[in-house]
Amino acid sequence: MHVELHPRFAGTGEGESARALTAACVHCGFCLSTCPTYLDTRDERDSPRGRIYLIKHLLESGAASAQTQLHLDRCLTCRNCETACPSGMQYGELLDIGRGLMEHEAPRPAVDRGVRWMLRFVLTRPRLLAAALRVGQALRPFVTEQLRQKIPPRQMRDAEHNPAHSPAPARAHERSMLVLEGCVQRAATPIPMPPRGAYCDKLGIGLISAPQAGCCGAVNYHLAAHDAGLDDMRRNIDAWWPYIESGAEAIVSSATGCGAMLVDYGRLLADDPAYAEKARRVSALTRDLAQILLHEDLRALAVDTQVGKVAVHPPCTMQHALQQPTLLEDVLRKAGFDIATTVEKLLCCGSAGTYSILQSDTSERLRATMLNALTHDRPALIATANIGCQLHLQAAAAVPVVHWIELLDKP
Ligand code: SF4
Ligand code: SF4
């Protein structure tokens, strides 16, 4: 697809990148049948190809309409379309650029901007988020059902009282890895965080949480606050670098949404001379926790596999950004769990970062479809690998939805 850049974008880094990315699209439409929003609305403008045309128009005219904003906002950034595209379209990268330009060309109403600012401010601060959840929990009986579904019940957010979160006595291990705890995960669920989970000691791996590290940058970056997202990344690189120089073997994430952001650090900071090389190193060292455990001898964990059938939910970020579509099922099979069958190819559950808050109607329809697919074989529980998906699915699921590491971690 050829793009004649508007003079304002010609010669700029973002404009030229967007032009090169758009050129990969050959209009074939193979991506349409894999796009959850197109399948939901059947409107071409809610498909990958339609959105590429909208971004092309923005690049050529230098203007974005409210319609462009609507259809780009409706994209889940699930990247199903990338996996389906025979032409190698890097759609997620193009969408990030398009959304960034759109924020300048089509400023949002003050209320929209306020909501987005609030989300970025609260979600990236675990203590503030935990306090907000406590307030929400107290108000749960008095709010609408739709709002109630957005507030995790008490047992899912009381992380600080979970024994698995008590600092364990330090033990020396030959192997050391850095871990990104994840800001939303830390505040909202009681999953055994990697530095403290019993499985670390049993496998002989020392996991380090750098005190100055924080949000991976995904919340800011995907809400088009690119500068704030890049600052999050630089702060994390500074926090991790001394450990990397001391020989940390990997940077481990237990939330695939965060892991997907970490593997993009190298690309996103490529033009920053002070951080480009370090960012590439961080991306190369990034591993999902399941990638680590898949290569370990899990017999050491003495896992109780008699929990009934487990339905596996591989988040979009695991399937398409990390390109590990079978990883979660592989690690659970290796541990000995009975895996439930699902009825169709699993598209997006509708969580998608802040999407479940900002586009709640579409999000709830996609969740219902996903839960139908996951529970077809009557599983005892659903296991996923991303905090947002876990909270979103649990709000409407008839069976427990857990982070998979909860099944493997026994103190
Ligand atoms: S499959 Fe790829 S090349 Fe074909 S329309 Fe979709 S994005 Fe364009
Ligand atoms: S990222 Fe997902 S929702 Fe967005 S266009 Fe691609 S397939 Fe559709």
C-alpha cells in the first residue's frame, strides 16, 4: 500500500516508519476472519485492513476524524491479524504510531482525557491501586452489576495477606534472574510472586526484584502517552542494569502483557543513544516464567495434579507478541495436568489492558464467547498467564480462573 506523507509527517521518524510499515499491506483481507472486532461488528473499519486505511488517510491528509478515533480505539491490540497476515504486516507497531498521531490531530473531549489520565496514574502505582481496590471492595454491594464485575473480590486482591507474599529468607543460588513483578498483578491478585514462590527454591533459582523497577511501560504506551511509557522503560533499564552486569541470566515476567512490552524495549528505544544498546540487551534477556519452567525438572515441585480438567487460556500477548501459542499448555502438560479441550480457535477475551474499562460492551461480548469456548469440556478451572485476562474472565466465569503458577507453587 503506497502512502504519500502529508508534509507535516514527511521526514519525521514516525511518519517514515508508518509509511514503511503500511507498504507491507497488500489488501488481501486474509486478516479479517481472525479479527475479533470485525467478527463482532462486520464493519470493515473495525478490521485490520480498514484500520490500516484509516491510518493511511491520517498520514496523507494530516487530519483525523472522530470516526478514525472510534475505530482505532476499538482495536484490542491483540495482534491476531499479524499472525494471520501472509505479508508480514507489523500491525501493532503501525497502530501505536497511528494512535500517537491521532491524539495530536483529534484531541479528545476533556472527560475522555481525564479518564485516560486517571487510568495511567492509578494503574502504574501498585500502592495507590491497592488502596483504590480496597475502597471499591467496600462499595461493591452498592454499585451496578456492570461496575461490580470490574472490582476483583476481596480474596483476589488481598495480596499483602497471602502467605506466599511473605518475604522468604534469602538463600544463595548459583543461578540468578531478575523478575518484573508487574504493578497491576502485585496490587490485584494473590499469585505467588516469583521472588517468594516456593518453586524458586525447589528449582535452585534465585529471583531478584530490583527495588527501583516499576511498571513495564505498557499502560502509558498503549494509551498513546509514548513519552511517559519510554520513561518507564528507561527507569527499569537503570534499575536492572547493575544486576545484568553482575550476570543475571534472564528477566522474568509472570504477566504476558508485561513480557510483550519488555521484548519491544529494543525497538522502542532504538533511537535513544544512551539506552539503545541496553534496551536491546533487556529484550534479549526477557523470558516468560513459563519459558523458564518448561525447561526445568518439574518433579522437584511435587505438584498436586488431581484438580480436575484444566482449561488453558493462552493470552493474545503470549500467542502473538511472544509467539508462544502452545507454551502454557506445554508447561501444564509437562507438570502432569489433565488439559480440557476447547471448541474453537481462541481469539481475544476482551481484556486487552484498559480495553475492558474503555470499551466495556465489546469487551463483555468477547468474554462471553471466550468463556463458552473454554468451558465446553466442563473444566474444573481455567488457567491463564496474564493478570488482566484473569480478572476479566473471573468476573463472569462459573469456575475459578487462576494464574497457572498457582497450580505449581506449593510451599
Ligand atoms: S492480511 Fe496483511 S496484507 Fe492482507 S489485508 Fe490484512 S494486513 Fe493487509
Ligand atoms: S489487533 Fe486484534 S482487534 Fe486490532 S485489528 Fe488486529 S486482530 Fe483486529
